[in-house]
Amino acid sequence: MAKVLGVLTGLALLFSPPVAETAFAAPTQSASAKKKSVSRKQAAPAKPFELPPLSIAAQRVTDWVADSGDNQALPYIVIDKRAAMILVYDAGGKPVASGPVLIGIAEGDEATPGVGSKSLSEIGPAEKTTPAGRFLAKFGKAAGNTKVLWVDYATSVAIHTIPAGNKENRTKRMLSPAIDDNRVTFGCINVPKAIYNGKIAPMFGKKGGYVYILPDTKSLEAAFPALHARPLADVVR
């Protein structure tokens, strides 16, 4: 009897499913592994920021800064007043942002002497200019305990977002495709919040950086004497 049971047991083992196919089958991918796999596929490298077409003046200045290292390994900003545009670069000279700006209501490239000590109500229409030139800009306090990027503290010219409660429809002017209506400030430069909070504040927060403001009326060489060594023919070719 024991022998018969042994034969039957052997036959059962012979025709039963192979153990390896069930107990040692390839493990299924865990949820966390699947998530990592999907995240690797989705984490494509970010595309480099592309600048819009630049004016000849802006191209000359940005080429000069990049070639000469005039920014001294600090982030920098180029303000093209005639185009009402801001161009933002990191310390390595890589463009990271661009957009519209609001600037001084009056054309002109010099600040009126003593304008920085006047109250806003004392500043005349012709004095509301955004001066041209090269400036070392740093963050600091302004009226109302607000923080701004001071371009020229002595003349009260700073870069900041559109002030709350303004009566000149500044947001509408900034979004307008026209350029003439971007001249509305007392001399400061208003920039979009996304650029100010997302790029300027973190990049200029520790050591500051340079701001290059292109002129309205005087020559580019007068605003940036170093350009005398870079003839226009070097850009237009």
C-alpha cells in the first residue's frame, strides 16, 4: 500500500506546475520604481532662454559686456529705453529674461542735479528722466520700508515693480504693445513681477550687479565710452 501511495505521489509531482515559474518569477516593478522611471522620462533638460530681436544699440552693448567681461562676474541688466525693454543676464552672460518696462516720462539721459533730495510733488515734468549709463546696482530700502534695486541712490533711480495704488494705469501701459505709453514714471524703472521676483531678486540679492541703461538722445559712445574701441561695423555685418 505504501508503495502505491509513493507511485501516486511521484505521478502528482511529475504533472504539477513547475515551482520556479511561480515562486521565482521575475518580480513586478514597484510603484516607486515606476514613478522614478516616469520622472526620468519627464525631466527633459530645460530649453535655453531665447531673446527677442535686439536693436543695434542693445546688440552692441550686450556684445561688448560679454566680450570684455565688464560685468565682473556679476549678473547684469540692459535697459533699452527706446524699445522700453529689459534684458536680464546671469553672471556668466547667459540671457535669462526679457520683457517690457516703464521708464521716466521725459526723454533725456541725465538726472537733474539735486533731484534725489526732492519729494515726488516737487519734481517737474522735465526732471522725470531715466538717466543713461553704467551703474553698479544693489538692493536697499526705499520710502515706506520697501526694498528696491537701487540703480543710482543719489538721484533716487531704482528698479522695482509697479507700485500699488498708482493712478496712471501702469499695468495697462506695460501690457500695451505700444512703446510711447511706457514713459510714465518719475525716473524709476518698473518691471514685471515675474522678472523682478523670479530673476532679479535672487540673482542681485547678495552682491548686486550692473545695470546698463541705453540713451535716448546722446550717442551710445557718450553713455559707454568703452564702445569707442568697438566700431559699428563690427556689429552690422
